[in-house]
Amino acid sequence: MHNLLLKEFFDFHRGRSYLEFLLLMTFVTTTFSLLRNFQKKTLNLSFLLYTASGIILFTFGKLEFISLYISTPIIQRTIFEIGNCFYSTCELIAFNQFFKIILNSPKQKNLIRYFIILYFTALLFYLLSLSTLKLAIPQVTALAVYLNVFEFLILFTCCLFFFYSAMKKPINAPPISSCTLRIVNSLFIYISLALPLLIVSETIRHKNYPLYIIMYFAHYLTIALVFTSLLYAIKSQKRLLPL
């Protein structure tokens, strides 16, 4: 049974794009780098969970892989969207910890905290809806997209707060770490592309499939950019932040 599972897993991934494989490798490399430079701090633990969730999502969490073992479409989609929500939540937790350290304004931090509370309230509502309501596949997908959009808006706001604080920084203040700038800039680029893609992806997929593929290609590249920035920070500083 174990050998059969591995065979089906590798048969499935044999046909996947090289870009997706390279993206998975960035997850794996970043995870091992975090483990090699392991520190019992909330920031490091949250990013370790984030990178590990990316590995799970891009391997066993793929819809095509789930369909190998579950034949009911609504259950397939539900498991797939729960996996996406888990990854998004880990992403939000990790970068929330990151911005809590690099942002100095208490007002900004409090506003982000309220947004986080709203997000988890919405996530709880979504999970309860999946377990208590008989939702159709389009409803399961739509609610997950709304939740993902909200998560991106929170992180987008965090990036804007950072840029605003950087512009208001006194001239004689210590310079911002280049690694921190790389991480925030890559996150901003990633979200700037992902937000419109999430909103219009289903429409484009049906009307212009080649454009849909190009946008997802770019989306994967920006995810890899974020993890490459994280990896660079770990390699050069032996930690995510120079603190």
C-alpha cells in the first residue's frame, strides 16, 4: 500500500510543469534553511509552518492528487479549498509576526490586529458553513476566494504601512536592512499580481485560457520571488531579521 501511494504520487507529478517543481524546491530549501538555523522564536516558528504548508499544498494538496483517492467532486473541492485556506492562514500568521517587528506605529499594529480578528472570524464562519450547510462547488470556491482576497488585502495594507513608515523615517535614523526591503518588496509584488488574478481568474479561464496560464505562470514566479527573498535573508543573516 505504501509503495502504491508513492508510485501514484510520482506518476502524478511526472507530468507537472518545471516551474511548479522549481517552486516546490524553493519551499523545501527555505524549510531546511529555517531548520538549520533554527531559533525558538515566534517569527521563525511561524515561517517554518508557512513553508511546510507550502510543501503540503503543492504536493498532496493538489486537486488532481486528491482526485486519485476521492471520487466525489464536492468532497474533492472542499478538501482542496481547506488546504488553500490553511496555506493562506499560515502565510498571514507568518507575515503578521514579521510586520509586528518591523512596524513601529502602535496605531498601525492595532489596526492590523483588528483585521486579523476579522479574518479568523470569517475563516470560522467558512469552516462552519462547510460542515453545516450543503454548499455547491461554486459556493465552496467563491467563499474561499473571498477569504483569500481578504487575507491579501491585510498583507497589502501591511506593506503600505511599511512603505509609509519608511518615507517618514528621519534622515539620521538607522537604515532599513536590505533583506527586510527585499522581503517586503517581493511580498508587495506577489500580492499586487495575486489580487486581480483571484478576482478575475474564473472569468479569464473560460474566456481566454492562454492568458489564464500566463497569469498563473507569473503568479508562481512571484511566489518563488517571496521565498527566494526569505532564503536570501536566512543565508546572509542566519535569521529572517537582523535583530
